[in-house]
Amino acid sequence: MSQNLADLIAAEDACVDIRIWLKSFSYTRRLLLGESGDPWESASKYLAYFSQAQGLLKPDVAVLEVGELFDAWLQKNPAVRGELSGKRKLSYPLRRLLEQPQPRELLAEIIDAVLAQLRGRVPLVLSMPSPSHWLHRANRAAGREDAALDGESIEDSAMYVADLARFVSGAAVGGLLLEESFPEVDLGPADLELYRPLLNVAGHYRWPLALRLGRAGVVDGPALGEIDAFIGAGDFPAAGRAHGVDLSGTVWTGEALPELTPKQFFFIDVPGDAMPEQVLDCLARLKAA
């Protein structure tokens, strides 16, 4: 059985067993495949890329970028963009995108291939935009640049993301990472209660949930208690069994690293244009801290 993210997150009064959580897709894709390289053409091509990337950085957590898969598929199938705007309902573009059989089946094949390669050494976490941000991106893809999101549409979107998660529920996924941190977009504080359909699915399959906080933070409420790990560059909610200190914007300047508490770990999103020497030096500093 694949290692679960819960195995690495601290129980009460224990230390987390994660030192550095890396997100490095943009960097490793450029380094290994070139600027225009596409690892999503098939499960075998993705596995070849993934194996090289894992060997290069040896992360504590393996991350599969689900949003990137759907973005790449949509770019190669531009006719589908017309389908996304087929109905006026705000949640329709995301529903239409996530129900496409080809990227869903490719995702399932890639997950199976990656899990077989990992053999339980580290957990495989599925990273994806949060329902609100995926809704925003899908509406932009449908040509609705200025769509104003509402609570009902966000909750509907969480239902469609939950359906996608159920589609791969037969695999030994180690957790989900929901991304709220997109500096170019400000959707306001995230109301996690609107993500209830997805929270329920994660709870049903016992998938730990991590949330990468955006600048606007989150709305206080009971749903915070269902998040296992919060990742952010500022203050953390009181909830969560682990906290990832996001140094993505500061670690490259060489400034002093913060001292971690027993329930904290370092989180780094490696920029696509980073130089290999810079990345290796950064990792060495973090491991030695």
C-alpha cells in the first residue's frame, strides 16, 4: 500500500516527519523536457519524466499536478473551449471540463503508473486548484474573463471536483493539496464550507487534506478542522495537525531561514526559471537548517 500523507503528519505532541515539501513541476519540466515539453501525452511519457524528476530532487512528498494535466489537454483540444460556454451557468465550464473522459482516464493511468514506481516510499499527493480557483480558470477558458463567482457556483464546482476525485478513488492516493495561492488572482478569503462536497469525499476515502493559503486567507468556521495541513507564508489558522512554512518567495535571496516548530515543515514551489545550482544550494540549506 502506498504511504499516506497522514503517516508523515504529527499526531498530538509529536513531530512531523516531513522536512521539505517541494512543488517543482514547472522547473523540472523545463529542465528535463524543455520549455515546450509535454509530459502529459501518455502515462508512459509522464512516468519517464516523473522518475527523472524524483531522482533529481528526492522530495519527501510526490506531487501530481492535476490542474496542469487538464490545462495541457485543453490546450491540445481547443474545440472543447466552445463546449465550455454552452450554458450560462457559472459552474458549467468546470463541469464540462472535468467530465471529459480522455483526461480523466489519462489521470487514472498516470496515478497507477506513478504508484507502481513509488512502491510506497513516499506518499503521492494530488495537487489541484481549489474549487473556487478552478471555477475561475474554467470560466476564463470559456471566454468569461470577468465572471463574478458566487457561493452556489463555488459549491457546485466543489461537487464536480469531488466527482473527479471519486473517479480515481480506487487508487492508493496519499492525500489532496488544494491550491488557493495564485498571486495573479484575488478571489477573497476562501470559505471552506462551500467546498463541503469535496471535504466529504476526502473524509470518506480517508485522504488527508492540505490547503495552500492565498494572501486573503480563509473564513473562520468548522470546516477548518477538516484540513490536516495548512501551507502559507504568514499566520496559520489554529486548526491543522501540520503547518508548511511557505518560503517560495523568499528562500532564493539567501536570507536567514525561520526556525521550525515540531509541527512545521518547509514548503517550496520552485520557479520554472530557477537555475539547477540555485535549487541544489537551496535544498542543501533547508536540509541543514
